[in-house]
Amino acid sequence: MIRISIFLIILLSFSLGAQNNAVGTQEKLVYTASYNMSGILTDLAEITMETDEVKTSKATLLRLKVRAFTYSKWDNFFKIRDLYETYVSPKTLTPYLHNRDINEGGYFKNMKYTFSHKTKTVKSVQTKKNNWVVKETLPLSPGTKDIISTLYTIRTFDLTNLSPGTSKIFTILFDREEVKAKVTYLGKESISTALGSKACYKISLGSADSNKVNGTLWLTADENKIPVYGKFKIPVGTGELKIKSASGLKH
């Protein structure tokens, strides 16, 4: 069984509270997700990452939306229709509301988080098949974010002066648990992409409880710092994430 939980693998940040100077309000990034099947790297799914501005009666928020879906020819093998979205502060990417709605090989789950940073709590509502619902209020540690706002937060930090080997521990809230992860900066490297040759920041990702590396991510070494390539490991094999197109970039 292939679970393309790529998002958990490609998350990182080197500090907290940075100002957003990289993520715009009309951005769209499109990726191909490939999996190593019997020694052959096979394109299985498409992932889109989009942003847009949402105005409420009290504030203007930035919506971060990520979708993952298998190509139709693979749906009979393992169908994926996943949606992750988070509403954040446009300036700091601090999350206020997160929604995760997944359908992976017939496994359904919906998880909603409502963040209260004043009370340092998160209200969670989990819904599974047959409308089975669990509601909980969870403690929120300083700096903890959901999986999507963390993914975008990486792009707000200045990586230019980091020395190779620099590591940081960060915390994300996933399945009602705070998960610790370790990120190590590896240096700069130029790679060929669908957008052309790109100078990139290269970063390894793994568990904070071990030295095991679960993935590597390449971000463009410019003001946008968009992810253009990734290698990842999952329990049943390895895969890659390659950018197809990018539009609406802030810079």
C-alpha cells in the first residue's frame, strides 16, 4: 500500500516568527509525485500548492491550499484524493484554522484544527467513515504549527548565511500529536528542473529522535525559495517530487 504522505516529509523551518517576504497571494505550484516501482521511477500523482487572499469581518487571511491526486490510470491500484488547507496571517503565516481531508486507497479521514494562540490550545474535530466523530482540546506549545503552514514557513527564512551541517528541531501538530523533526542544511547546489537550471538550497529532513534521514529538499536560492525537487522515503519504498510549473510568484 502506498501512502503519499509527502507533506510530512518535506517540512522544515530554522527559526520561528519570521516575517513573510516570499509567499504571495496568487501563487500556484504544480508537481509530479513519482514512486519507485520494481526499480522503475513511475509518475503516480500530481500535487498542487495554491495561495489566495480571504477577507473576513475581522481580518484578511491568506489561504494555503494543497491538493494531491493520483493520475486516473492508477486510481484502481491506489486512489488518492487529498486536500490540506490552512488559513494564516499573511505577515507571519501563523495558523488560525487547518483542514485535512484525505481519501487514500479507501481510507477516509477529516481533521480540523482551530488554533487559539491566546489560550495556547487547539480545538480538534476528527471525522472518519460512517460519521464517527472525535472532539478534543489540545495544548499548544510555543511555535507549533500545522503541517501546511510549516511547509510554507520555511520559505520566509534567510538561508544565505547558514553553514552546512546546521540543524534545527521544529514541532508540527499532526493527527492530534506534536511531532518533533530535525532539519539539516547541506549547502547550495544547482540542479536542472522544468523551470530551467536553478541554484538551490539543499536540506535533509528526518526524525528528531534519530539520525535517520527521511528526505531531501531543494529550494530555489532566490527571494521566492520555492521547492523544486525532493527525494523521500516511505515505509514501502522511495520516491521523488518534481516541479512542473510555477505561476503568480511574489518576486
